Amino acid sequence: MSKSFFKLKLLLLFSIVVLSLITVTYAHFFAIDRQDDDNTIASTCFSVDFTDGQSINMSGALPMDDISGMYQMPYEFSLTNNCTYDMSYQVVTMVPATSIDNQYIKFMFSGFKIGKVNEQESGKEIDGFQIPKIIGTGTVRARTTITEEIRFWLDEETPIEQVKNKSWNAQIKIISSVKDAS
């Protein structure tokens, strides 16, 4: 009986070692599986329609005062919210690093907000671009469409030497999210 008791102890010890190895191995492989970046969700709730479909280009522009700038041809886009909840949005300018510096560019968003592009809140930096700037925000109610306008011009205090033979090009990005209920 001593031999069978010894075999039983050996079998029990072997089983404990095997189960311990399986548990440690399982925990090791699944403990390293973690997420370090943001979640991204794609949705068909929000659609953007740019009226002329062209990028913004200010070649040949001259410095002007705000009153004249407010009457420049607008860059127009429509935002449609197809969902059943309100959506908020940000309008972000993406300006190539080779363009005129944003400190010389003024804008008017939505017919009332006027400012210099470089003085606006910054977005994430992207190689090859000046620091992206958030030039407007708003909300689109559920199942509605709104149209926004942006106008750009050279600030009247811009030194001609800084913009001579240069142009300012920009891309507009619309970033949307579900409106916070608070």
C-alpha cells in the first residue's frame, strides 16, 4: 500500500505542478493584452458636404481690415445629423508648414466669431503641417442640417515682406462627437 500511496502522492504533485504552469502561462499571455491608444468609432450619423469641394487657397491676397475681410467669399459647408441624438462638432484648420504663417491670417466663423488663426485652441500636431487650430465649434440637432461659413483674409498689419510671393493653403477637418447631455 505504501507503493500505491507513493504513486498517488506523485500523481497529485505532478497534477498540481501542471495546473500551476497552465495558470501562470494563461495569466502571462492575457495580462499583456492591453490598449494604450484612443478608441475610434465610425458612424454614419454625421455627414459633411463642402459646397465647392476645393481646398482654401489665398494666393495673391493683400492685407485688409476686418470690415473688408467679413465680405470675402465664404468657404461654405453643410453638416447633416442623421441620428436620433444631438452631435457636437469642431472645425479644425490644417495648414501645410510651407504656407504663410497662421499669425497673419484672420478668419470669421459662422458670421460672428472673428479671430487670428494662430490664437485659437490647438489640436494634435501632425508632421508637415503648422499646429492645427480649432476655429469653430457647434451643435447639430438630431435629424437636422445646418450650413456654416468661414471667411479668411490677411490681417491688415501683415508686413508685405512676410507674404510676398507666398500663399496660404488650408484644409478644413470636421471632428464630431455625441453631444454631452450635461
